[in-house]
Amino acid sequence: MILEITKGQLKDGIAVLTLRGSIHTGPDCRRVEHEVEDLVRANQTRAIFDLTGITHIDSAAIGTVVRCFSKLKNAGGMLRLAGCN
């Protein structure tokens, strides 16, 4: 299944990225990182990844999540994961 990413907001300026489908090495990982880089550029450094709709995630994608965590933390923010299976 193709990766779908939807952006949303909770109150207090927390960004929610809802991910659906599967995340694999390559373009999927780059898309997720680009979304986080866009958030950091917009000074939105607190984020939640909603992974409820994820059907598969490979080891490269796990590395991407860790890099996204680091980018947000280095910008003074945080990343939380929700709906992990």
C-alpha cells in the first residue's frame, strides 16, 4: 500500500502527522523526513506520528523515525509516537 501522510494540528501547536500504508526504504523515508523538516522550518517542533494506519515498516523507516526525533529534539521540540502495533 502506498504511503499516505496527512497533516493536522492539536491545540497548543502540536503537529500530528497521520501515516497510512507502508513505509519502506527510499522515497517513503524521504517523504517523512521532508515533512518533519517543513515543520522545523515553520517553528513547529512538537509533533506526534499517528501510526495507527501503518501496515508495514522496515528497518530503514525505523531509522527515519529516529532521525526525525533527533531533528525535532535538536530544534528544542519533541516527537511522540501513537498507535504503534
